[in-house]
Amino acid sequence: MRLRLMSACAVPALVMALAAPAHAQQTPPEQQDPGAAHAAQSDNEIIVTAQGRAQALADVPIAVSAVSAETLQQTGANDIRALNQVAPSLLVSSTGSEANGSARIRGIGTVGDNPGLESSVAVFIDGVYRSRSGIGLNELGEIERIEVLRGPQGTLFGRNASAGIINIVSKMPSPTFGAGGEATYGNYNAIRLQGYVNVPLSTTVSGRLDGVYMKRDGFYHDVTNNRDVNNRDRYFLRGQLLFEPSSDLRIRLIGDYTHRKEECCAAAYVDSATNPNIGDLTSPSSNNIVRVMRDLGQPMAAFSNPFSRNVYSTPGRSYGGITEDWGGSVQVDWTLGDVKLTSITGYRNYFASQGADTDYSFVDILYRAPNANSSRAFETFSQELRLNGSAFNERLDWLVGGYYANEDLTVVDNLRFGNQYGRFATCRIVSGGGLAGLYSPASAGCLAARPAVFGAASPLIYAAFDRLDGINDRGTTRDFYKQNSRNWALFTHNIFHVTKGLDLTLGLRYTNERKRLNATFGNDNTACVANQNALLPLRSVASLTAVIDGILGLSCQGNSTAELNGVSISDTRKEDQFTGTAILSYKPTNDLLLYGSYSRGYKAGGFNLDKSALKVPILPFAAAGGAQALVGALQFAPETNDAFEIGLKYSTRAFSLNLSAFRQQFKNFQLNTFNGTVFLVQNINGCTASLNGGDRDQSKFTTASNYNAAAATTGACSASNVGYGVVSQGVELEASLVPIRDFRVGLGLTYADTHYRNQLVGSDTGAPLDQALRLLPGKNLSNAPEIVATASVAWTPRLGNSGLSGLVYFDTRLTSDFNTGSDLFPQKIQDGFNVVNGRIGIRGKEERWAIELWGQNLFDTHYSQVVFNSPFQEGATGAPFTDPRYPGGRQIFSAYLAEPRTYGVTVRTRF
């Protein structure tokens, strides 16, 4: 394992530090949420609501990181991605669009951008569940704190989660007038304006308005179209009213609106200099697919130095998109004697339309037009109700609650073949096979001549080539998916104070889930059906199979076939689940807490909202009884997690230490991946019986000696032998040190061994893994580094007796190697790296004003968020790529790159 330590050494003050847990901030009492107040600056204590009650962080017997408003401001956090710098067990990344963010805790998260999968890590903002974690990538405005709860959750929050929760609490109105604002200018012509005004409307009513405007040039330069991509152009508004007619009743109303009009997200080709497992892309003779791309117009400069951030999109294609996210909530906190009632009613409406040059190349292979026929929308109503109080002379703190949610998810797709797809498809087949000597990109069928190499079948095969050559601008006209999800739950969480210092916590949840899917498809790709009718009878001829499969695969890719035009499918799935938690905790002294726990987590099953998963593309639907007969292939089972944890928390005014050891066992782990032909969701499980290497068959991409023709049999086991398939285990440390006034150091470390078991299968019935996943057994999951160390140092010295103060702040995140691809191809490995942020400034009396210089990713560290198979761009296998270290043959790979160095100046004021 390699750790990139050089850049960490550039900040001497941080060499000793390992991670940055949150620290408390000075918050005027009138601005505090009574149920979520912060302690004074000199304390290491933060009050959180991680157990549904206001508790000091040091007294909560679960693993939770609490990030204060001050830490968020200092690290430059505008959305949840910036939490990576201050929460070592958390990793948030974004890929194909800004709506596709993925959050992982302890190496566990939901892969890919399939909206049919809910997030293993749930996001709540002011108590309201956001349907997918990527929706949390919006601007957040001014935040009170963020809690990152690690491990299964469900006995306290409305929506359950199998891996953890990100709980975001915004600043609430206060009964005194206040206003403030800040203006930021940075490189890439970044302009960010943020402000708020808080107004007491009467003795019992207060109002608050927050707003953010952000505009910035893109990090990529599209050389072809001379424009920037991955830009920012967004604004956010949030209005609140707080009614407090008595000390027993508080009603908080929130309404917010976010609008984004941006171009996102481009990707660059990964070259051999970036990853030595990538083959030579600079010489077309070494890779037939590079040769085809070059001959169809692809600039060769695209295949080198991805971190030049130059991309070469198809002329006229766009990544343009519009996102609107709005909604509101009403929270009622009502004290009825010894019982407190909490009600949270929420409504959310989310719409995102995104265009894309989906092949990420100059050649026009695949695209989505930026209009309403390429969109996803969530409309969600939720209601949470909780009662909590105490009994038996305060020997029992009890909580009972209920949750209901109804969500309509609408996905519209218009994935189309580009204007060069036909020529690309024919040349791809010819260039890498026995016809390579006849390769001629300018000729019909990409063939310089048409010898009778296929015998009597030659006319049929050449006619199929011609149909491929004319498939341009065909494909999906409008696919429409409508999913309704209705779920309700009852839960309870009870703390028994057994003896002084000894507590037993028992929680239980029952969840009932129902999903209904209706889909209708539109398509104008007639070439697929014509080629199926003509060529399928010839597949049994051994000398023709490879060529015929290539023609059928490229003409029917993604099941883009007119056979589906006007076809509708529907399905319903129902499930219910009991989950819960048990925690035993003990405080031998006021400063020390010891605890051990067991929890069971759950994430609902659902539908893969991608029609390509219905069947193998080369086979017709009619042969299987039609699309409705195959609809069961879209279902996937619920994910469960059995989690064990022990820990300690030690806290004094000058020092705090949180230490935990954990083991989590996931059954039916929901993995979304592209297997080279279709997008599929598999439930990953392990077998107690030996598969004799069947789960490790690498026949798709290695030498003949590794081929296991019986993989479909040897890779399966009996359903009675199926158990958990993913393990996450390790140790977490977070610490905070305040050796002198105005100086604070945050320390922490996460070691997480998050891996697939051996003897893997791809369902809860024991069916074999898809062959694209044969590298999984025994390996670490994607985006799951074993070691993450984060650190922060903050110094806010007083400057004489003027009332002025300074600010010196740095934080860092050091990450070990990890693989970014769900199939774990070695070409997708990301070496370890370190990211450092910094901020220095001067602040006025009582911090009424401040001027700060800041930088993020100060050393311009180059790394990839996700590496993926470039769509359709897989060449023929053969020397020199027959070595098992090179799965994928001559596949080309693209990457969504992380953000480069940014820097600027911020001026803020408040009064």
C-alpha cells in the first residue's frame, strides 16, 4: 500500500495530526436551537440530537462525528462533498451529473447513478429525508451543524439507512434582529454571494431569510466547442418562520428553492502515465479501437494527460442541464407535561434535466439531448411523529414514533446513437477481427472489398453491415419510467438507566415497503430487429458466431430496438422488515464513556430503472415471451446489515478522544454496474459451500487457460448456503486538543477493511455473479480506501487590545490507494493522495467583519473520483493484453476528475 505523504509534509503543523472532528463554537443563546445547542468555545462538547434527544456528544454511545458551523466555514464547505476533509470515515463523490452524488461511510455506499437505488447513506436536512444523497449536493446556506452517524440507523430517524446518516441542521430564526453577508471571488472567475437577515416580527414570531448565488467557469475546457464544462451557475433561497407562543410550544416553518443551470459532467481519457495498467494509447497500431477513433476524427491529444483538463466533445453536443429543487417543512415541538411531541411534515419536489455527450469523445457515438426527454423527478411527501419522555422516576427515557412517506419517481430517457455510430460500429468489428486486412473507414461497411469469406452467408452478413452503417441518430425516442414508493414504519428507542452510570438502550423498528413500477418505451432502431431476423439462425455456425454476435451486439446495444416501441411493462414488489439496536454503555467517571452495541440495518429493494437489464441485447424479446415476461429481471432484493461495535469516549475541557472498533456484515449488498453490455443491479452474497473457483472465472478477459466454460454452474450454490457477501470492519479514532486558548488541533484516523468475501454469488438464490464481476471475491470494495487520516489546526489569536483577531486554519485528508470501479478492473485504481485546504485572515471586534484568503486543494493534487469503461470503446483482445493483470483487453477508460486547486478572497460582515 502506498501513501502519498510529500504534500502533507509541506504543512509542518499538520504532520502530527491525523483527523479533524468537529469542535464547538460560540453561539449566542438566542440563536441556538434549544434542542441542539452548542457549548462554549472553550469546551470540546457539542450538543447533538443523534438519539432523538438533546445530548452532549461525549454522552452518545454511538459513533457520530459532529461538524460545527465554524469548521464548515473554515474548510470552505458549501455542500456535503467538503465534509470529506473533516470526517475521515465519510467519502462523498459526484460522477455523471451533479444529481449523481454518492456518499459512503466506512467504505459502504450506493454505486452509480441509477435512480432506482436508494442510498445506503441517507441525507436529512432539517429533519426531512432527501430521496437520494446526490440531492444533498445543493448549496446549503448557513448551517448550525452537520452530524455524520456511522452504522445502521432506523430506530430514531424517519427513514431507515443501512450504512449511516448525514443529518444537516440549518440556522433557525432567533428573537433578535441580525443580518450578515459575505462576498467571495476566486480563480475560474468564481463569484459567490451569501447573506441572511433575521427579523423579530412580534414577541412570539421570528423570521429568517437566507440566500446564496454562485457562478464559476468550468474546470474542463471543451476544445472542440471552445467552451468550459463543469461550471457553476446556481442560486438558493430559504425562508423560515418560528412561532413560540409559549415555552411549551414551538412551530418552525421552512421553505426553500434551488435553481441550477449548468453544464456537467465531462470526463477525460485515462492514459498509461496516469495508470500503468492502461495499454499504449498513443500509437493506433497497438489498439484497434484507438485506430478507429482516430480515423473517424478523434484528436490523438485526447489520449494523453487527462489532467490538462482538455476534452474533445462531439461538435454541437451539450452537457447542459437544469435542476430545480424546492419544498417545505413544518416542525412542531410541543411539551405536554412530561411528554414531548415532535411532528415533522415535509414535501419535496426535485427535477433535473441533463444532456450529455455520453461517449465522452469527439466521435459522435452516443448522446442525450438536453431537454425534458432526458430527466428525472422526485415528488415526496413525508410525515414523522415522535413522542418521548421519562418514566419510573427517570429510570427510563423512552421514545416512540411513526413515519410515513409517499414518493413518485419519474425518469424520462432519450439515449440516442450519434451521427457516426453506424460507421464506428462497422469499423469496430472489422478492425479487430479476421477482416482487419480489409479495414477501410471510407468504404461501405468499412470494408475495402467484399470477398465471400462467409460462404453462402456472405450476402446476409454484408447486408447486416450496411444496416449498421445506416443506424445513425436512431435509438430511444422516449422511455418513460414511473415508480411509486409507499413506506411506513413504527419505531421505538428506549434508554434504561440500570444503575448509576450503566445504561441499556433497546430500539426496534418495523418497516413496510411497497413499490410499483410502470414503464413505456419508444424506439426507432429498426436495424436491430432486421439483423436479429437475418442473422440469429446463423449463430450456430462456429466460424460465424463472433462476427454475428458483434453485429447484433452493436445494432441492439442497450436493447435499443424498435421491437420495444410502444411496449409497456408493470410490476409491484412488497416487503417488510424488523430491525433494531441494543447498546450497553457505562460511565465509570464523568469524563469517560464505554459502550458496546449490536444493530441491524435495512435498505429497501426495488427496480433497476434501465431497460437494458431485461435481457441479453442480441436476443429478441419475442423469443422470451415479450418484455412483460422479463420484468422480474429488473427487481433486486433488500440490503441488510448486521453491525457490531465497541467504543469509548473521553472528554474534558482541553482534550477529547473517541475510539471505536466495528464489524458490519452486509447481505444482498446492492451493486450497480455496467458489465460491458448492459447496466445491471446484482445482490452480492457469499456462500458457505466452496465454489471451486467458479466465482473467480475471468474468461471474459484472460487467456484460454483461465476459461471456465461451466461458470454458470460452478459459480452457483444452493439458496440454503447463501449468507452475507460484504464485510466492513476496522477502527476509528477522533480526537480534539486545545492546549492553549484560541488554538485547537483535530486528530483522527479511520482504518476500514471493507471487502467482498470469497465464494461470491449474485443473488439471494445463489445464482452466479455476472462475468464482469469476477474480480470481486476477496477484494476491497470500490471507493473504499483502507486508511484515511484527516487533520486540522485552527489558531485565532487576539491582536493586541484592539478587539481584532487573526485566523490561521489548515486541514488535510490523506487517503490510501483504492479502486474507483465497481468491477475492480486494475485500470481503475487510484493511488493514495493528500488534499490540503487553508485559510488565513483578520477579523474585527466581535467578528463583525472579516477578510480571509483561502485555498482548497492547495497543492493541486491530481486524482480521479471514478474511472469507468468508455462506452462502446472496447477493442479486440490479444497480445500484449492476454496477461491476467490486464482485464478488459483493449478497452479504453475515462475518468471523472476531482476538482483542481481553487483559491480566492472572502469578505464577510454581520450586524
